[in-house]
Amino acid sequence: METNFDVLKEQVLSCTACELCKTRHNVVFGDGVPDAEVMFIGEGPGENEDLQGKPFVGRAGQMLDKMLAVIDLDRTKNIYITNMVKCRPPQNRDPLPSEQEQCIEFLRNQVAIIRPKIIVCLGRIAACRLISKDFKVTKQHGMWFEKNGVQMMGTYHPASLLRTPAQKPAAFEDFTALRDKIKEICTHTY
Ligand code: URA
Ligand code: SF4
């Protein structure tokens, strides 16, 4: 495990451990503040993220930023955002289990350094890998699970909300529950 966040970032930026390194333009390490108490974890970079080297900067990212703003969260102020895999899967396919396995050590290291109190999994890929392997977003979104002293929740992926706007009210309920949990257990997010 690396203990210095900048050194870790340099390691990830030069990683060639899985095939995704061959088609990426940029590695997407993460974005946010290093003392965040709340971490958001998506699936993997899309086209815009791959081109800019930042997570959630396309349409789904704009959707996410809007929802975050409703509960006074902002990646420049009080949260950290990253993905299960740091390089874009071609054609935005799901990252393979083997690719997730290669990359997850970097995520573990990010979590070990940031030590968040709350982790929000955005969508099925993150929730299934980090909360429980048969996690069902439609049934279990918004529920809290404790793992190693961290409160974990899965919610809809913002890209899913763009495709299926009928999910938005439920997603907003999840964010309200998140705001309440932050007020309950976090000390410097708000
Ligand atoms: N979707 C994701 O899961 N992550 C991103 O960074 C962008 C879109
Ligand atoms: Fe390395 Fe992760 Fe990129 Fe694969 S996806 S090359 S493991 S940084």
C-alpha cells in the first residue's frame, strides 16, 4: 500500500496492468478533496472522461453534479469521486471481472488514504463488487450497509437516470437519506 496520495496517483497514471491501458487516452484517477468524508464510486470512464482525464465530466457527470448540489455536495469542496476501473472500457462496455480485479487494489489504496465515512456506489457494477455480489439497484438502492466501519449505499447510476427519468424521484430520496446520514456521522462535510 502506498501512503502518499500523489505518489499513488503517479503509479496509477502509468499503470499497464490490464488490456484497458492499450485503448485509453488518459487514466482517470479521481477528482475531489483529499479529506473527503464521502466518496462516490462509478463504473469506469466514458468517452469524455477518457479524453479529459477526469471522472464524470460528460452528460452523466453533469446530472451527478446537479444532484450533488441539491444536498450541498461539490467535488471542489467536500467529496471525492472515482471509478471501479481507471481506464475506459472500449465502446463503454462493462469492465470485465478480470479488469476490475486488476484495478481494485488502486481503489482500496485510495480508500485507505482518504478513509471516508460513507461510500456511495453509483450503479450496479460498483454496488455488486463493493456491497454484495447480487446487489439489485432497483430493490436495494438507498439502503445502508456497514462494511469495515464504512457506511455504504448503492444508488442509480446518473446515466441510468438520463435513460429512465422515472427513476429520478427514487434517486432523490436516496440523496436525501445520504444528506441525513452525513449530518449524523460526518464532522466536516457540511
Ligand atoms: N460513468 C461512470 O461510471 N464513470 C464516469 O466517470 C463517467 C461515466
Ligand atoms: Fe491499470 Fe486499472 Fe487502467 Fe487496468 S484499468 S490499466 S488496472 S489503471
